[in-house]
Amino acid sequence: MTSSTQPFSAIVLAGERPGGSAFSQELGLPASVLVDVAGQSALARVFSAISQSEQVDGGVLCGPAEAVYQQNPEFQDILADTAFHWLAPAAGPSASALAAIRHLDRFPLLLTAGDHALLTPELVDDFCARARSTQADVVVGLVPYALVRQAFPESRRTVLKFSDGQYCGSNLFAILNQRGEAAPAFWSRLEADRKRPWRMARRVGPALLVRYLLGRLTLAGALKSLSDAMGCTVAHLVIDNPRAAVDVDSVADRDLAVKILSQ
């Protein structure tokens, strides 16, 4: 179990592929995390939530690329007067997370995304506090899809469909100790094999994929299989707040976030 007193450090991922994402290109932005969401950028909202958290004390902004970071003062403005500093991203999200974990070299760690514009201090504190009480190395936050569908019926979200429930991701992860480094290291290897699906299947186990596709895989079974494949213990926490499932990586998501904030 992780220490009940050591504060979390946070890793906020904000890297993009060279040239920017389709979303940032569509809006003419140097980085998609700078999208305006009801008067503040998505990234500024993320840092506002984390800075007001009682569980987190400092960390890193991993990304964007150095040229983008240096040429856009808004990034420096966001980090000003905080205990955060910028770190160059790696080749992909998982590799960036792993690089940031090794750079900080302390635990526990909170990992989230720079476009999580609806994040609140309460969400951060609740997730971190409950993650501490687990016996896991890595904790993943999941939002019941039924709550998301009820709250935001117009929103299209990625749904993880298990035989005992359906969930959306929350972009909230806790790395509680050094063993947890194995999780982003594993996913980084998967990302490297994304153009060779047979290798990806071999890494996670073909039987796991078949059971999932047939609708026979429980959430506990999936986490157990992934824990075995990665070499660390992965647990989940249910987050009963549908806004935790909304990130802002499209115009539709930006409009939804603005609508939620206006209410």
C-alpha cells in the first residue's frame, strides 16, 4: 500500500504528433490542449483543478514539443507560480508517461491528460484518496457508461464492454510505486506494434481478445489478465461522475464541455 501521507505528483500529458492533431489543425491552434473552453483553455482548466487539489503537489507537463512550448507563452503562463515544469514528450502517450515517471522518480503519481477540461479538484482528490487504499501498483478510473449516456445522451464516447458492465475511461490513472512503471512500458510496446496487430494480440494474449470480442470477458478477468501480461497489479475505481468521462479532442466535445460548464 502506498503512503497515506506522501502527496501525489501529477503528470499531465500534452504531446501531439508532428504538425499537430486533426483537431488542432481544424481550429488553427498550435496545440489542441489550448482549445478555448468557456473562456479558458482546456489545459488551464486541468491545471486549475490540480493546483486546487489537496492530494497533489507539483509534477510535470509532458509536452507539447519544445518548439511549440517555447513559441506559445500561454504554456509558460499556465505553469507560472506552480510546482510544475515542462518536460519534452516521447514518441507516444505511453512512452511519454514512462519518461515522465522516470524523470520524476517518486511516487505516488497521478496521470491525466491535458484536454481533461472538466476535471475538478474534488474528482482529483477523491480518486487519489481512494487509490491510496488499494493494494495495487496501478489504478484506473472507470465511469459507468449508463451514467454517461443518461447525462450526455448526445455524446459519443468510447465504451469498454465487459460481460458484467460497460464503462468509459476517465483519463485518471494512479501509479502507486515503482512496479507500476511496467504498465506504461507495456502499453508503449503495444503502441509501437500498432501497425502489426498480430504482435499486439500476442502481447495481450489471443484468448483475452477472443473472450472480449465474444462478450464473455469480465472486468475483473480483464484486469487479472493485463496484470499478468504487464507484470504489475492493476485495479480499478468506479467514478460516479459522468463529467470525468469527457475529454476535449473534437469540436463536438468542446461544445459539450461548454454546455456542461454553462449549466
